[in-house]
Amino acid sequence: MAPAVKRKFKNKNANEPSKKAAKNDRSNQKAVSDDDMIEDDGEDLVAASTGNAGFSEEEENGDWESGSDDDDEDEGLPTIDKKLSNKKTEDDIISGELEGLKETAELFKSNIFKLEIDELLAETSIQYDKHKALEKALHYLKELFDNIPDGKPAKFHDFAKQMQKKQKIVTPFPDPQPAADALNTFTFEKPASLRVVGGYGLKSISKSKKGFNVDVAVEMPASIFQDKDYSNYRYHHKRACYLAVLAGAIKASKKNKFDIEYSTLNGDLRRPILLVKPINDKSNMDFTKTKCVIRILPSVNAEIFPIHRLAPGKSNVKTSQDPTPHYNASLLVDTSYSSNLAFLYQHSKNSPEFKNAILLARTWIYQRGLKFSPFLFSMLMAYLIQGKKDGTGKKLSASHSSYQLLRGTLDFIATHDFEETPVFIGQSDKPEFSAEEFAQYYDVAIVDPSGTLNLAANLTTSDLEQVKHEAQLALTYFNDPTDRFEALFLKKVDDITCKFDNIVRIPLPAATAESFVPASRADYHSYLAYFAKQIGKTLKRGLTNRANLVAVEYDYPTISWKVDTAIPDVEKDSLVTVGLLLNSDNAPRLVDQGPDAQDAEGVAEFRQFWGKKSELRRFKDGAIVESVVWQTQGYEHRSLIVQKIVLYLLQTHFQLAANDLHYWAGQLYSYLNFAKCVPPNLFTPALKTNGFQNVMAAFSQFSKQLREVDDALPLLINNVYPASSALRYSTVTVPHPVDFGNMSAYPTTTRYFDAIDVVVHLERSSKFPDDLAALQKVKDAFYLKMADELHSRYEVQATVVNDVREKNPYAIRSYLDVYYYGYVFRCHICLDQEEDRLKYLVGHRDTTKLDKGLLKSALEKFSHQLKYSSNHTFYIQAVCAKYTAYSSTVRLVKRWVGAHMLSRQVSEEMLELLVAHVFLEPQPWSAPVSTLSGFTRSLNLLASWDWQNSPLIVDIEGELTTKDRETIMEKFNVFRSQNPQISHGAMTIATAKDLDGHRWTDKKPSKVIAARIQALAKASIQAIQNAVHTNHHSDINSVFVTPMQGYSAILNLNVENCTRYYQNMHPNPKYLQRTASELGDRAFAQFDPIADFITDIETIYGDTLMVFYNKYGGDKLALVWNPAVATPMQWKVQTGYNSVPVDMNKNGFLKPAKGSKEVSKLIEPNFDAILAEIQRLGRDDLLKA
């Protein structure tokens, strides 16, 4: 059965359609005649339906599943002699390979990218030849519908009563329902034709777990309509009657093999459809395994109604004097299936990769949850291949690869101004369908080949901005030298908690005469769609350039209901979700300036929009303008200015109550500040406003004064580098100045303050001794001299400290603590000669094995403390300067890690790099601008990162090349192959300066801790999503509550001696009251007895156990016994832990195990004794009895 569509365009060039063909596209439906219809002639339905290459407005999508390639038949290929084809020479083979490589380089981004695309297409393509049961079902429906007897004329209400009474079928009349006294009648006649339309007919459907749709257009005969049925919903009412008859025929069939339901097309209740589903009865028409649903779409011939009456500027509903463009489009859509079918089918034949490009676009759209349908995308792509009617505007070629077609279409979407320049695939000669008309009455206009129907009639400006934003991101991925295939096609992007910076959830208010005027009610299919559109317009105008994107979405359910029940209230409990992508430069702006005071009309409009917030102000430049001021201070408050604006506009323009609005932006800021019960006289609330300004100003002044004292030193100070999280804006709480002269006012629970590390670089000198011990003494002399000079010149107290806990004779052990205006700066002198000497001795052949180990340890400490830390601080400072939300995000992640008692298991530098990756490589989203989105994405990264099989590459220096990335992968694979048990270096985070990726992760976290972090991150992500979707703001607090199950032992700390207890998220106020402290009136920098206690435990028991603790004011210690150590081992003198024979019973006697005559010589850890030892170590002072 040859498709008539092919014959229709047999002598036409698809790239240059004739004016007559474009004009009469829809009226020539009959040219796509009987050969296109579903006929029970024994031929293959799928092959036949290939000719019916069209789309309904939108195809259903689901989660991708694996599958096989599509079997397309090659037409017109010359026959090749098999004998000749098997005698290729080596030169022929090489030539073919080179030609293939050249083609790949020209048509695809890279060889790897082509392989990835090929694999994706293979996974998502459908094997149409296996749909025999579906084919039989379609033929059966065709036969069933053709045998429905003609009905008798009946008024709408009478018809509905008869269907309800006789067949238990409810007629799905849309609102407004037909009047009870309406004289209009309906008479059923059998369909004029049935056609398979949509993506299934074009063979451009993707596999999905949720299934796909097979659209069947049932053309209602022209004889059942009258001339003016296009007006006042008469067409829609007759359409509903016709659908009810089809439903009744299926239900009454003797071979009823189907389950039927009503549904809607794109949520438009004016155009109900019929869903036909299998009942899994294992019959020859049971297409359950095909995982699809047949959708019956009533259609109509375009010649029935005068086309000019359906122009955008015409009004066809008597309740409205204004034009009804959306109502008119809803009727025109039902006339368009065949014409769009022919248009796309012809392009798919002329362009071999056209269908594959649609499959790629389908995947790209689905992953982003866009309202821009694959059908609309394919029509645009065909338009770019065809060009305008004058032959210009061809941006794509039919010979392009699927990648080029996709990329070219995305480029057009990203750059074209749809609002100013509507897209006309075809042009009508009628003035009612001019470009001006479409631009005036629609937000977006993409006009079909007939030049009369706006295919994007239901798209709003917000919908368009979303797809343009995603297209722009896609182009950056295409241009990125790094492979971004996963971000383009494999990652789900529609999670609003990760996608948007701010989210506001708005319950749909009741429609009133003022909010939903008759004109709008007549034109829009629902109040929800109209309300969402108005929300978008208002917020877009109010936010101006504060937001890069205002995305308005609503969960209009893909509803279906039984044919014997009435249409449900789909708008009940509906929510509108507004997602904002903020502009980091403009979002915190304090003032919005309006028109000049002399512009009376502009001033009136500005005041009407802003209401009481509008005021006339004079600015420093002399301008006197209307303006709106949002007075506030501090990063946290200024980051919430957009929230103030949005809530004000919603309450002013839509009379929404503040309690009904759910805004998600600053819910987590409280975890970055001290609890309210912390004494304000000791920890000033001004820190919340000033942030890190105080400590950074103090460091700037200190470093300047420190460099000034070098005139009293033998060598000059080259520079003073910050090397502390306090100086890279990443401490959980803002560093607070301490009154060193009034320490007695601080209770013990508030006596902790950080020693802020700084690295002092001295110039090189040949006079430094080679002996490392002597070199340390020289550094001590420098410390003492610097302390004296600071005290004599600036009256600053400074103390030289020799860390006696450091037992390595080669390692650095001394430093200078400077008590500087409320902060303690811990100075470490860095001498290049010291590093050179350590490296020399490590590599020297005369160095003993014992000394070599000590020297390596000393070199590692030197590098981390004096080199890596300062370099790391420099790059983190740069990230903070570039991304305003980075600082608060990384602080929140550290708080989260601490709340789950993982502070001792993860380094701060590792977390800082991990969060930096979220900002530097935010694919598949844009870089976060809010703390909430940054935090959620950081958790998402932790939850989804396959750390066992891939490294995390962080280009924090901005220096990584493709070669560096390949080297990192090679090093990682070698490392994993050499250590398959992952005994160390569980998480690999590589940078340009650390290609191995274990600078901060070599020892911690372990494999077990890495798995726990991932599990906690997944649970936290789920908690955030649940809180947002259920609008329960307090539920988000559960993210910072850790489960206490699974620990071997839990020890309660004596809070009175926890010097960091004031950093607890919910401290008990009684422990923060002023009491006499055992520490007296002396200030002890970085004094944390709990941390020292844990260090002692880890030193004594090594790998026997793991200690879990929240260093930010935690009040518990948790212990987990190492299961590897718990395995019995042979007895020896030095086991490293308290042990007990495995055959010792509870009474302390040795008794052979059952079946054994002798006592075993195996031992195992005595965990009870170890726990008792730990409790004894912390008794009285640190642990509660």
C-alpha cells in the first residue's frame, strides 16, 4: 500500500514548495486519500502508516529504556555483485576508513560524540516490525468505526441523556455546557477516514518505560456540521458527541478487547480525546507488550468552515467582543493533522537523518520537561531546511547529520526573536493572517505550512524563554572542548530544587468576574492557563534584569477519566510554580528607577504597577525619578530582595494572601548564624550584616604591618599569604572578634576561637644552614624578632609556640601566634631552602629507611601547611569573588557534614573543591546564584557521583586542558587497578595542580565513609524535594538531623567543657550563661579539648574503630568498630589493641569450641574493654558519667 503522501509530493522539491501547495495544504486533505487510511486489506499497518508522517500536538514521553535500532528500508539502492564486493583491496579499506573519519569530523563534533549519539539512537529507537498485535487492534477499530450505524438527529441534551441511559456513556461536553434550551442538533455518521498520525507514523517515537502514544485521527464527515458551527463552542460540542459515540461503539462491541477512558490533548478540555488501552488478555489484539496507548483524535476537513473566520483577530464567542485567537486555534488544530503529516514526511524522505534528529530532540526536550513539544521542534527543523517561500532563509541542509540538524535548530531557537519576528513555515495571502495579526494576538507565533494556524498558540512568553535558555546552554555544551554528552541527553534537568535559584509555589485562587473576565474566559480553555500567563507577565515586568529567567510552570495533570463519569475538576488544588534564575549582579540591587518626574503618563503607569511602594526621589546625579527602594543590609538580606518583590507583586496584583504563598530561598540561612540564645554581648549580631569584612580588614592591616617590620629582620618579607578557611570565606560561622582583655566574661562553652593561619615568605639566602634542626632554630629566632617588633611598634601581643606534640625531628613545629584586635593570626615562615633540603634528603642514597619515612612525613606536612593550603586559599577566594553564592553554599555543606557527625572524616579542602565544581561546571544547569540551589546541587553531586569508577575533575585554576583530563583519567585507572580494595583514596578530586587527585583525600574519607556520605546525600535530596513539593517548610530541617542507628557505641559529652558548644545549631541556653570558667582570664587559641580527646583515641586505637563527631558544637561521640579488625587473627605479642582469646567465655575461662579438643590460639578485639578504656580516658571532664 503506497502512501498517498509520497505521491502528492512526487514532483515537488520539499525545499521549495510551490505557493499553491502551501496555500492549499489543508484543503487538499482528500489528496491524502484512501491509501493513507487504515484498511483491513492484510497489508502491514506499520509500513502503511509510514506514509502518514505527522504529529499530533504533543507526544507522551517517559523514562528511557534500552532497545534496538529502527529497521528502515533502503529504497532505490543499486544491486551490488557479491563477488566483487568481497574483493576489496587493502587500499580500498584504508581509503574507506579515512573517508569515514573525514565524514565524522565534518558532520559530528568528534568521533566519541558520534559513537555516543549512535548508541543513544540505538537505545531509544523502536522496532516497528514487532507490533503485529497493535496493527490488528488498529484494523479492528477501523472496521468497528466504519460499521457504526448512522444516528438520528437529536438535541445536545437529549443526545447526552440517551447515551447515559442506554450505554452508560457520559458525553464529555466542555465548558460552557450547551444550554438546556439549545436547538442545535447532532446526527452521527460514520467517519470519513481514519489515519495514523503523530510520531508513530513518522517512525520518530522513542522507547519509554511509561509507554508512547499511537495517534489515530478520525475525520468527522462534513455533513454533520453546519456553516456557523465554528462559533460559540458548537463545533466542540458536536466533537464531544462524536467521541461519545465512538466510545459507545468500543464498549458495546462483542469482541471488546480494550479498556477505554477519556482524556485531553495538552490539557485542553475543549478537545477531549479517547484513550484505548489493552486489557492484557493474551489475545491476538493484546498490545500490552508494546507499551503504548492508542489515542483517538477527532478531526475535521478544513473546507467545512470559512477559513477567514478563524483568523487570530476574529471573535467567535458571543460572550466576548474581543478577538478569540486561542479559541480559533483550538478548532484549526483539528484540521491540520494531514497537512503537517505530509510536510514532515516529505522532509524525512529528503533528509536521511531527519528522523534521528527528532529522536535526539525528543530526548533533549524530555530531560528538560519543556512545553516546547517534539512536534514543534521538528516543524522548525523542517522550516530551516526548506527556507522561506522566496528561497531565502535556508539555515540547514537535507544532507546534514542528525547532530548538525539538532544543533542548527537549537541555534535558531536560542538566537531568533520570536516575539518581533514570527516564523512562517507557509504564508497565506489573506490579510487576516498577516504577520502583524499573529504578533498582536499571540505571545509566540510559529505558523504552519498553510499560513493560517499558529502551532505555538498555547506557548507563553515564559515557555519560550525557558526553551531559549536551555538552547543557549546546549550551544555552550556543543562548543565546549570537554565532552558534554551526558549533560545534553542523559541527565534529568527538570528538578526545580536544583534548576532554579528561587521557587515560589502559588495555589490557584478561585476565578472571579474581575480576575477572569468574560473575554478571557471565552478565549482560554482554563483559568489555570490564563492565571499562569498573567503571573509570568507581572513578575517579568517587576523583576526586570534582576532575573535572567522567570519560568512559570503548572502541574496540569495528564488527566483521564472513565467514560461513564463526568469530567473531573482538574483545577482543584492546582499549583502554579514560578522558578527564577537570578542575575548575580542585579538581583541584590536596592533601588529600581522609573520614569522621569516630567513624564506624566509614564509616572502614572509606574505608580499603578508599584502601588504604595512607588515614591519620587532625587539621586546623586541630579535625576528626579519615580523609584522603588528595598532598604536592607547584609548579604543574606540583600539576596532576599527578589523574594520581597515577588511576594509584594503577587499580593498587590492578584490579592493573594501571604500565608498562601510558599517561597523557597532563605530557609537555610539560620544554620550559618549563631543560635538566638548565644550571648549578644559576646557575639555581636552585626556579624550577620558585615560577614567576613571584619576579619578580612583585620588581615589586610595585619599583613601590611607585618611587612613593615622586616626592616628589623636580616631578610625581607616577600609576601604574607592567607592559608585559612576564615580568610577564604568558608568557615561555617563568621569569625568573631574576641575581647582578649575580658576573657573571664566568656563561659567555657564559648571559649573556642580559630587561629587563622598565614604563611610568611622570606627571601632566599645562601646563609641558611643545611641542618634541618638548626634551620628550625633560625626560624624560631625570626619568630621572636617579629614578635618583639610587633609589640614595640603596634602594641600587639605575640607568642612563639613550640608544638611539643610534634615528635618528628625534621617536621616544622613552631609558629607565631599574634593576638590582633580580636583575632589570632598564626604565622608560619616558609623557606624554599627547607623544602629543597627535605627533597634532597628524601632522595639521598645514604638516608636510612627510618629517616626517609620521617623526612617524607615532614615534607608532606611542609607542602600541605605552607604550600598547598595558601594556593588553595587563593583559588577559593577567586571562586568566591566570581560566584556570590559560593561562600554561603560551602559553609552550609560543611554544616551538613558536621550535623551528620562526619567532621573528622572529611577535610574542609575536599568539601570546598567539591562545591567549587558545582559552580565551575554546573552542567546541565547554569551556575547557582542562591544558597538553596547551590546547596541542593552540592548534595545532588554527592548523591550521584560514581566515585568508585570516576574522578571528580575541578578546574579551579582555569588551566585544565584536554590532555590534562586524559592524564587524570589514566592516573585514576592505574590507581584503582593497583588498589582495587580502595583501602585509601576512596574519593579522587583532581585539579590542574593535583593531577593525582588525592592531595586532600588520600587518607580520608575511607570507602565506608564515602558510601555513607552518598547515602545521606540521597536522603537529604529526597527530604528537600518532599518539603518543596508538599510546601512544608519545617520539613527541610530534617536534612540536618542525622540518624543515630548503626553506631557501635554512643558517648554523651560533658557539654560544660565543650569549648565549641556555642556553635551548636540548637544549644541549651543554660550552658551559655556567664559562669566562672576553669580557663581563667587567659585566651587559648584554637583550644578544643574534645578534638584533642578524639585525636588521642585515634592515635591509641588506630584502625580498630572510627570516631564520629560534629565539631561544630556537637554533644555526642559515636564509635564504629572496624569489621575488618574484628576478624579473628593469630595471637602475637603486639596486636595494637586490647584483645581476648576467641574461646574465652563470659566468666573469663578458656573453653574449647564445640567440635574442637584444643583451645584456639586465635584472638579478637575486646571491644567492651576498649570502650571501657575510652570512657576512663574521658571520665570526669569530657564524658558524662
